Amino acid sequence: MSGVYEGITVVELADRRNQWAGKLLSDGGARVIQIEPLKGSPGRWCGPFVQDKADPDNCLDYWFNNTGKQSVTLDIERKPAQDLLRKLLAKADVFIESTAPGTLAAMGLDYAAVAANRGLIYASLTDFGQDGPWRDLHMNDTAHLALGGTMASSGYADPTVTPIAGKGNQAWHMGCAFTLHAITVALFDRMTSGEGQYIDVGIHDVCAIGTEAAVPHWMYFGETLYRHTGMHANAKRVPPLELPTADGKYVMAVNQGLSDKTWNALLDWMDERGVPTSELRDPKYQAEPVRTAEYRQGTLIRDAVRKLIAASNAEECFLRAQNMGISWAMIRAAEENYGLKHYEQRDYWRNVEHPQIGRSIPYPRGPFTCDALGIEPRGRAPNLGEHTRQVLTQDLGLNEQQIAALAAAGAVK
Amino acid sequence: MSNAAHKQKGVLSGIRVLDFTWKTVGPWAPRLLTHYGAEVIHVERAGGFDDHRFAVHRSLTVDDETPNHVQGGKKWYTDPYFNTLHHGKLAISLNTRNPEGIKLVEKLIAKCDAIVENFSAEVFPNWGLTWERIHEINPKIVYMSSSGFGHTGEWKGFRSFGPTAAAQSGLTLASGLPGQPPAGWGYSYLDVMGGWMGGLGLMQALMQAKKTGKGMYLDYSVTEGAMTMVGTFLLDYQVNGRGTRRADFPPGNRAVFPQVAPHNTYRCSGNDRVGQHWWVFIACETQVQFEALCALMGQPQLVLDPKFATNEARVKHQDELDAIIGRWTRARRRYDIMRQCQNAGIIAAAIQSAEDRVEYDPQLQHREVFPIVQHPELGEVPYEGYPPKLSRTPAYVHGRAPTLAEHNDYVFGELLGMSEAEIAGLKERKVI
């Protein structure tokens, strides 16, 4: 499959923050060479591991975020390794790195030092970007969701309970999405200009524009939002939409307008579940504006909906509501998406072979269904240093003696 | 006056996008192109409007709860979030229920490089605009549909808002305190991040089209995109049989992988403007950081306590450790804690509200994350900009959001070459 990034060579300096961007480049057909420290990327040591046994080749978070890449171990603290990286960058199309600002300049590996490769797109994805008073603060993903504003809106309606950060390294994902957008713009430009450039992305900047209504509410109205359990923070206290089901799960019962057909189907469903509907069958609610107003502001329809959901299973709530045109969702565990016919019909899962465990695992294809873009995992993540020899000999033209000397000096492994 | 989208040259100057998006998740994708000079034509229903023009917020300029659109003479439609989502775009009105309106859409398709929409799956085909038809009119065009579940498969007709996709993907469940209902995301994370991913797909498609000279159809499912953001959980289930629906998950703000402690939010002195407590997040990922924290708290002996001496021990005794740290932070001010911890090399961050970020955050001010744009009715107003800084082809904020049907004359006159009389006729027949 010819992917959108086919023919592009990417050098990625291993880091947990940038690896998802590199994965999406690899999934799009780029050759991604990940440069790792001799003991492996921090991404190999975070877990979870196969059978919970710490092993840099068996870290599942690393597996997911590094599909199709090549791994080269280089200790870039050492000068000979810096020279090798400089040579790789002389031929690369894209470089992604997340070191603390100033680190690579001290090694003679900043953009200015390698810009003789006129086509190189050099992207730095760091916590705060390359400048500013907070540039050198110590952060992790949760710290970004705190400082960037996500947490202030997320959590529980009880004002004494802590705000909550969602799991899954989402601040880093947001940073990667913008980094890759900018890289793709730069590649688009390079097709005509032939010129690369430097890209500076701060994760804090990205998070700060990613909180939907919170910023406009403050900017324009001077309002601070109340957190609401499982749903949008709001300038007013509003009733819950995250409602418990009969089977111990939750449904996100999005409040929306209900057409006549939907309304009557909903009432029938309530009757089936023994939810009293006599008041709701009052002819005045046959007028859509009246029931919409009641649903938004009153308690009558809300109470009935709450009872209906409490008397139904989550899967039924989702399927039955959606089939009558109501956009309710089941709060599903990620893994509960496996085996659903819809995703199989869309050919969503891609089996990736894992000799380590003697079988293949279904990975998500990616966000887009589009054969012309050709985005999907291109094989498993590499073992530590799996491609060191190949890159040193074939890309950098070193012979066995030179490699042995570098290894003896602790520059490669 | 013409909006600024075609004033300043950018990487995407000459790229024209027909934008049928509305609500939140759709508009982001073309908005991200405006920063590079693409001409984005936002289409609104003739006689109506994108409901984000008024539905989300009340008027800024009139002390009346009535939405802007019914207030006589209010032509600017100053809804804040519309301004954020559509700045730098052009706006036209078009009646797609009228066959003449569809003819105009087809003429515009012939002149555009991309067409984007986030309607339900049946809307475009109902207008006769199947991919086959779009492709027939313009073989080079990129067509992207954004939807909750995609345009094929048994759920293709299902409706979705940001919270729907977050719930279905597994993201909502992966946020919360153990034993409590899911906390989820306090806004439509997938309308924002999902919108950015759509922007990425659109940019990728434009590049691929430039490379191959061929158009393509991009079926973007926001839920499928979100499932690529919880991949580690999927693999943990596949390999270790460990699901995310379990008693000890999610663990609030504690760390999952790697397990490190301390890693939590701690209450500080004070409350925000609506009475919610103030909190600070603190984490120690290394032994050195933990030793520094103990010293900072004036309790250096904690490091020697077998319950806290190693990370493994600390993880085991997190409740007790969190209580100790919480007692230290309780009477202190959140930014003081953050500064002292950071000076000692410890990960620490205040839970910042929108007010904190917009008014006081020195980093965001330095990086000009909220650029000021001139608005005809409001004067100088800040917007949420485009974060990446490109050295040679920088992104710009190309100006305010368009007013309703502001560019009908430019688009129908200049672009489609219609005469004033023809345009007047369209207006008369309520086509535009």
C-alpha cells in the first residue's frame, strides 16, 4: 500500500512525548528510524509488560506507539554517536526530538548545525516550546492536563472533590497531533519550495487551546465553569446526563431534540420497562417545542429517562436509542470494542505479528478509512537495537571494525 | 469588505475548501488550514445559520437573553465559539433544498480542492452528492466526512456528539476515581482533539492529492480515531487479559504505567470563583525528586521510613503518603507550591482554570497563544491561535470569523462569474 508518507525518512529521538507522532508517520509509510539510548527508550520501561515482567522488548505501551519503526541504539551523550546522528540527519527528511531546549545545541545538533540539509524538517515537541519563562519546568502528561486547563473542567460535580485527568497520555497525543499537522504542512510546502524548516511546538500551548468552551466563557463573559460528573463543565449547575444502567454500567444520555417519531418510540420503550408515561402522554408533549423545553429545563422527562435507563442494559440503551435517532452512548471499556460487528464491517482491526508471544494482536487501523492515504500499522515495534547494524552499515557505510570500535567506546550497542 | 483569508500569502494559498461543517468537531479541520492561507468557504443554510453563531452563548453586546439572530440590526453574530472555530474563513449562504442551490454546490465543487462536512451519513447522498458524483464533477477533489462512527458499517446512521464518541471509545471510562462513576472529560475532548485529527487527515489528503494528482474520499470516524488514543489499554487486554473495567481502574490522578508515587492532586488553600477547591498536582518520578520533596516539606526523615524508602514501597503506601503531602499543601497557595517544587526539580503544576491561563499564565502570554484580532463590533478580542511555530512558513491568524453570508458577492460573483442580476435572482428565489 502506498502511504501518504511513502518515501520519507524520519529520524526520531526516542521520547514518550513524541513517539505517537512517529508512529503515525510510520503507519503512513515513512521509514522511521528511532534513536534510542543504549538501555532503551524510556517508552520501553513504563509498562504494562507482557505478563507484567519488565523487559524492554515486551512493553505494551511501547509496542502500540512504535509500530513499524526501526530501532538504533546510540548513546548521543558521546561524541562519536553525535557524529553518526549528524550524518543520519544529513540525509533525513524529518527529524523529531523532545530534548530539553538547549540540549542538542550543546552537542552541535541543533537546527542551525544540520540545516545544510536544505530539505530537512526539524520538529521539536517539548513541554513549553523553546522559549518563555516556564520553559524549563518539570512536567509529565498529567501535569500538562493540570496546567493546560483540561482538569479544571473535568471531574465530579462535588466542588470538594479533586479535578480528574483522563488516562492514556492525552496531553502528549494533543502535542503529537499538532506536531504532525505542522510537519505535513512543511512537507506540502517542500514539494514546491524544496526547502525544509524548523518547527517548535509546546505541549502547554496546545493543551491551552484545547478546552472547548472554558476559554471563550472566561474571555467573553468572565465566567468560571462548574465541573459536572462525566459531562461538560458549565457556567450553571445542570442535572446529570451520565446515568446508571440495570447492568451496573453507565449511559451518556445526551440531551437533544426528539422528533415525533422518536418521542413516541421512546414512550413505548418506557411502557415496556414499566416506567410510568401517563403524564408524558399528555397531548401537549406531542408538540416538539414543548417537550424540548421540558426536557431541557424540567424534571418530568429527565426523571422518566433516568428510570428507563436504570431499567435497561447499557448495550440496549445505546442500540435502541440510536436506532430511534437519539445519540446516547454506552460508556464502554476500550476493550469492549473488540468483537463488535460495526468495526469488523469497516475492516478496522489490523493483525500485527508478535513472535515474542507467538501470535498476532489486532491493533486499531487508525483514524481514517481511506485507501489512498494508506495509513495502518506496518508491522510490530522493533526490539531494542534491532536495526543498529543495518543502519550503521547500509545507511552510514561503516565496516565491522568501525562498529566494534564504536561499541567498545560505548557509543553504540 | 472581504475577509482576510486571501490577503496574506501562505503555504496553502491557492487551496480552496468548501466547508459544510457545523457544531464543533467539523469546523476545526478547515480552520487549521486557514492559518496557512487556504481560502475556506463556510456554507450556511440560506435564511438560517450555523447554530454556533448564537446557540451556545448569549449576546455579548445586548443585555437580553434572546439569541442574537432575532435582535434587529445585529448583523455580526458575535458568538464567541463561532469566532474561535471559523476565524479566517469566508461565509456564504445557500439553500441546499432547492435544486438550483445544489447546482451551485456542484459548480463550487468544480472550483475547490477539498470539500468537508460533518453531517449524518445520509445528508450528502440525499442531496445527490455521493462520492461518485463529487468525484465525477472534480476528479482531483478531496472529500472528507467527519462523523461519530463513519459512513459504512451497521452503525453508519448513528448520531454522535463529542461525549458519545468519548463514551464509546473507552476514553470516558478511563477517567475517574476508583469505585466512583466515570469522571470522563469535562468538555467534548473529541470535538477538539477529534477536530484536530480531522485537520491532520485533511492536510494529509491534500498532500497526497498534490503528489498523485488524484482526489480521494476520507471517511473519518471520530470514535475510531479515539480508539487509537487508548491503544495501550487495548493491548493490555489482548496480551494480559486485563481490561479497563476493573475495581482499581482508573485510579484517579495516580499513575498507571509506570506506577510511581507520589503522583496525585493535593488540595491547597482557597477556592475558585464558584467555590470549587483549588488543587495542585505533584509527582515524583525519581528517587532524587522524592528526596527533594521530603526536604521541601521539612520531613527529610520520610526517605528513611521503610514505607516510603523506595518507589515500590511508596506505591504500596500511597494512601498514607498522599495524606502526608496533602497536610503540607492544605494551607499553602497553589502557585507557591508549584514554584517551590519546580525550583527543587519536582514535577508540580497548579490546576489552572481558563481565567488563570488567559489572564496570568506568563508562558502563554510569552508564546502569544491567544492572539488579538480586530472585530468590527467587539473591537480587539483574543482568539485561540495555532500553536506550532514554523520558522520559514509561519502560521497566521488571518482575521475574525465572517459575518452571515458576508462573502456571497465574492463567491457567486467573482468566483462563479455570475452577474449582479443573476445573484439578485438567486436571492429573490431564496436560493442564497
